[in-house]
Amino acid sequence: KVEVIKSNQIIPQIINVELPNLIDSDIALEPPVLCPICGYPTAIENTNNSLVLKCNNPKCEGKFLNQLNHFCGKKGLDIKGLSTATLEKLIDWKWVNDFTDIFNLSNYRSEWVKKSGFGVASVDKILAAIEEKKNNCNLASFISALSISLIGSTYAKKLAEEFKTWDN
């Protein structure tokens, strides 16, 4: 059981955690056998000395959303305005099927500004942020954004320092 309050009227803050005694309990925690997003079978794999529950579907929309969120997020390209909820809608509308589609969203501007929850100002801000990152992305951020296994932001910076240019 977890007790959560709104901190500063927005940020959730956990103020109490009550853990059940699982040793003396009848509670059995079984991992899901099917992905809750796509319905494909799951598997537990040993990744970097940790057991990780993974969906076996290489085209799982949940996995793609997480990868895209990382690509566009603070540890990636840091494109302002592309929240998880916005990315989810862009995927649902079939406008984004891979990372490169982010850079072609201006093709959908006339449709996008008419969508519920969006308008000219918000869409134009997002498109400007995308255009800014398209023209001014540093090498380390791009490497980190690619979600290469075992390459986080720290190692991406080291690779960028070593290779220095995009061509290298």
C-alpha cells in the first residue's frame, strides 16, 4: 500500500509505504505471461546481470513509445513539448512509425492544429522545437537518444569526445 499526496499541487510525493510480509503471506506475485500493450508473450531475460521482464514482440507499441519518449526526452534530443501523451497520440494517428517521422511532423500541421487538445500555438511551438533540434543537435545527445544498449548519456559524451565529428 502506498500513500501519495500532491506536492506543490502538482508533483506526486510518496509519504508512506506499507509492504506486506510476503514470506508469511498467501500472496503470489506472478509476472504477466502476455504483454498488457500488444498481447504477445513475455519472457524474463538476464540483461546486465538483472532479471528483466520483456515483451517478445519487436513491434510492440509500448516498447516503441518508451524508445521514442527516450529519443525525444531530456536524456535524448530534449525536444520541448513532445510529452509521452503527445507521442502516444502521434503514434495512434499513424504519423510516427519510426524515429525519423518526428522530423516530418510539419507535413501534418494543418490536420494537427484541428485535433482536440492542440491548437496553432502549441503545434507551432512543438514544430519549432523539432526544427531547432534538427538543426542544432550535439553528437553526444544524438548518440544517447539512439537507446543503444549500455550507452547512456555519460558514455555517449565519452564517445563524442573521442570521435569529435559526425563524420568520424
